[in-house]
Amino acid sequence: MTKTIRIRNQSFQFSDLYDLMAKANEPKSGDRLAGFSAETELERMAAKTLLAETPLSELYENPAVPYERDEVSRVVYDSLDLDQYRTMQNWTVAELRGYLLSEPNDDGEIQRRALGLTPEMAAAAAKIMSNMDLLCAAKKIRIVSTCRTTLGRPGVLACRLQPNHPADRVEGIRASILEGLSYGAGDALIGVNPVDDRPASVARVMDAIYETAHETLNVPTQTCVLAHIATQMECMRGGAKADVLFQSIAGTQKGNESFGVDVAVLREGFEFMRDYEYSAGPNRMYFETGQGSELSAGAHEGIDQVTLEARCYGLARCFKPFMVNSVVGFIGPEYLYDAKQITRAGLEDHFMGKLMGLPMGLDVCYTNHSQSDQNDLENLAALLTAAGVNFFMGVPLGDDVMLNYQTTSYHDIASLRELFDLSATPEFTQWMQSQGLLDGNRLTRKAGDATCLLK
């Protein structure tokens, strides 16, 4: 259905709902690469105005990719709480935005009602919100998840310790783990991105980090190796140990196929972890996403990257994950060109993920060929901390020597906790105190000295 509006004596016409959605998006180099971004700020404002007036029922009736040919759409719609949807179906997108900003959410009403929202509705709301709106709305929504430990509690900023090594050498991985733990990183997860995805190599790394964390140091945390989900299950069936099961996911069926997965494989992993003896649960899955991944795989189906990112979250919530991480900025300037676009994407992803009921963390990062730097990274990390993000990455000096990108360091996590009067998870805090790494809630002089954990 063609949509038309006239502003300042100019007429703007949008061919259908998703042409409107794309042009209402804040500037993204990925949308321009795909050929459907707004040409002018006035056209963008025209699109936002029309989108704000769009009823939620129109978004419900028109998923971004038709139900009949996309299993992500089917999973989302088959799991939707229709009773909650019916309480909001006559709202406009502007009314949804107003509700999210005005509802105090003291009793979790937003989370309950959001079970009736499709990802496209979450994306539409994000597109007409300012950065401050995204911060304020996300801050109200607290999503708690539990495996061995619990993420998302008030007053907690957790960290995924990422001890990657360019050759998967266990000695180097262990050294990074010890240093990170000494700074207070690792309470969310100790997770390695492997260079070698062969089962024997993955199992070796999997057992090494599990043994270091749980059997040697008795750290209250989770461990994982971020190999393909099928490889992880093969290793675990063979006796290797981990606490959560990881997979990167996309917002379209074709995008997931490019990752070598489908909904059936995700369900197999979910059911496998439900019965896996080394996982405490009830939340046992770990998903990673990031704006632009579908376009980079030629699997975007003509849909803008914000809407597709929201669809990732609609898929993820069906598997009750322990943690979800948007790797914002990693994919490169073709999709998020500079610090302004990366910042906006990070705030959008955090808000949309929380609205979809997910325990959201962010890998606040950039690649060396993007128009961004360390100060930009720190700015976004501070904004997300203010908005109540569940966790960040912790990498030695913020420079990942295997993935070759820049992200948050062990020091950044410690600084953000001190700046915002936050702490690690309670169990991890007690462990650090027992190791002499914390005095109350402040790091001691042992912080950064990995040798203090070698005893």
C-alpha cells in the first residue's frame, strides 16, 4: 500500500510499509549500501511522521518476511501472546512509544505486555525514538537470567571475559583468564572464540577453560567456546564440559542458513542443554547478533538492518537464553560507518533486545578501518551502563589479538563499575574478596597481578 505525506510543500511517497520503515531509520551506511535509505533529512522526517501514525495491527498483519516462506517469522508468530497483543492492537507506533516512556514498570507490566509485540513493532518504536528515549525506555526494563549465577540484578554490571588467542594455545588463554579475573572481569562468562573449529581443538579449549574456572579456581561463573553449535554439542557428547551453548543468529531464515543453522538445530541445542549434566540452568543458551549481518550474507530480503536485528531478538526469546550479545561495530564501516552510527545502533539494539525480553549485553567495539576511536567506544559504554546493560566484554587492553578489533578492556569494566557505583555479581564479588582482590567493593593492589591466582 502506497503511503504519501506532504511536508514543506514537498510530497513524499513510500511504496509500502517496509519502504517506510527503511527510510524512517536513522542514517546507516548499510541501508545506503542496500539502496533503500532516505535521501534527505526531510524525507527521513516524513517517513518517521507516517510511521508514528501507523497502527500496530498493520505491523502485525505484515511481517517483514512473509510467514509462509520464513521460519523466523513462523517462530515469532507461533509464540506470540495474542491476549497481550489484543490489548495494544489499536495503538499507533507513537502510542507505543508514549507508553514505554510513561509507564513506571514497577511491577514488570512492560515485560508482560511485550510478549504480545512482534519484533517489527519494537523496531518501529526505536525508529521514532531519540537516543535519550532509547536510554530511558531500556533503563526501565530489567531482564534477569540464571545459569550457575544470575545476571541482570540491580546494581550489577557483569563482564564476559574473552581470552582469545591467535593459535588457541591453552597457556595463553589461561594467562588471559587469570589477568582478567584479577581485575574483576569474567562474572558473566569466560568464553573463547576459537581459531580452529575442528572438534578435537574445540574440546581441548573447552576443557581447559572449564578446568581453570571451575575445578582449579572455583570461580562462580559460566564457560563456553564459541564454535558452531553442532561442533559444541559433538564435543560435549564426547565428554567435554561447558555451561552454556552458543550460536550466532540472524533475522531471516536465509541469514541463519548462511551461519549453517536453522530453527531445528537451535531447538536441538536447546533440548540438549536442558538435559546436559554440567549446565545448571534454567537459562542455558548464548546468542550473538549484530546489525548488517544479513545484508553481508545477501540474506536481508530487502529489509533494513534495524528491523532485521529486532527479528533476531524475536527468534532468540523463544529459547530463553542466559545472555544475548549484540556485537555492535564489529562488522565494519560498510554497515555502520562511524562513531555516530555505531552509537545509535548500540542504543537501538539494547532497547529492542530488552523490549523483546532478552538479557542484553553489548560488545561495544570497532574495527581499525572504521571512523571511530577509543573515546567513542568509551562514550557508548558509559551511555549503555546508564541504560542498565547486563554485561560488556573484557579483553586484554581492549585489543583482541585473534579477531583483530577493539573493544572494552578489563580496565574499562572496573572504571564503569566505579563510575556508576556498580559491582560484579554477588557470588563473584564474594569470590574476589576471598582472593584478596577486593576490599569491600574496591579493587586492591593485587588487581592486575595474575600471579596472585597461581597458588
